[in-house]
Amino acid sequence: MTALRLDALTVHRGACPVVDHVSLGIEPGECVGLIGPNGAGKTTLLRAALGLIPATGSSSLATMSPRGRAAAAAWLPQAREIAWPVAVERLVTLGRLPHLRPGTRLRAEDRAAIDGALGRMGLTAFAGRRATDLSGGEQARVLIARALAQEAPLLLADEPVAGLDPAAQFATLETFAALAAEGRAVFVSLHDLTLAARHCSRVVVLDAGRMVADGPPSDVLTPDLLAQVFRLRARVHRTENAPLIETTGVLE
């Protein structure tokens, strides 16, 4: 069953289409990277796919009830805010709300999901600490863990590795790729093209609201596309694991 289906999804800001007739499907087992320059419409596309902002066309998620949508998809927005000084474990536990009825206690499967999410993000030792006392990068990992604890079949993440150190960036994308290997679907926006090439089974390229490419990283991330979309001079080296992008300059 397709995890996400978009059909001619379009979002206007005034008379200008910010997302322009995007159609795609994401299947279980795929980790799909959404890339494009600043202002390409990546965040707007993800929000419209979830039904969080008005759009025309259709999204398979947008017509669901809030509880149904929360069971179908976990959402990790770019903006990171932890408003209350609650313990890390308690914050991650909020990811289980779509699976619980009001007033019910945590079940064994909820406990396993919470512990698993903490472990995957390297936060087990932080479980009792107040989330607001952590560094910005650590807080980002806590919010990712909350999304993982939700155990939805689809994860949508908007720039989840921004502000993380290189090791945490790599580990987070490894986790997303592992989720896909386990049968879930991941749709993640990224600015780091090498991370996208290394960890995503497929990349979707957005430029000025339009989808201009969709396919395996080795097919999509070519010098011509990098010049057209990102205005970069680049060499693409074919390695055993993934394309390696060497930026050599910016086009005038």
C-alpha cells in the first residue's frame, strides 16, 4: 500500500504557485530525499502533503481525521521548540499519543517503542534529564526520537539534521535508511546533497515549486542538474556506495 500519494498538489501564495502541480508516490521501504535550493517550496510541499495548509490537487493524507493522520504519518517540522522543562523520556512518550485512549496507561508495546526511540537516537542516558537543559543538537535528537516513537508507517521530516554535528547527521540519516529497510517510508528534506546521495534510495528535486527530477541519486545528481538547479559547478564521482559531489564553484 502506497504510504503517500500526491496528485497535482499545488499551493498558491497570492497569484504565485509556491508548489506547482507536484505528483508523486512514496512506497513502504523507500527513503526519499527532497532537495532543492532555498525557496524551492520544500517545506510548503511537506506541509501541504500533511494537510496543514490549504492546497489544490490531492494528498492521500490531507483528507484523514487528525487521529487517523497521526497514525499514518509522523511529522518532524523544521522549527524546533520545546516549550516545557519536561524530562526527555516524557517528551518522547508524547509520540505514543495516537495509539492511546485518554486515561489509559502505557502498554508494553508503548514502552518498547519509547525505549527503542531513545536508544536509536543515543538518548538512553538522557532519559531523566530536562529536555530544556540540553544543547540545541541534543534537543533536535529528542524531537526526532519523539517522531520515531510514534511508529507511523510514514515519516516526514523537514531539515532534521540542520544544526547537528557531522556524526549526528550521519547517524540520523542511517536511522532513517534503517527505518526504510524495515518497511517504513521516509520523506526527508535535506540541503546536504552528499548525505542525500549516500542515504536516500531516491531523490526528488524541487525548483521554483516544480518537480524537475525524481529517481535514484546516481541518475538524478548530475553536473548538469546541479548547474541548472543549484547554480553550482560540480564534479560527481562515482563511488562504491553513492555519488560523491565535489563542488568547484558557483555559476554567475
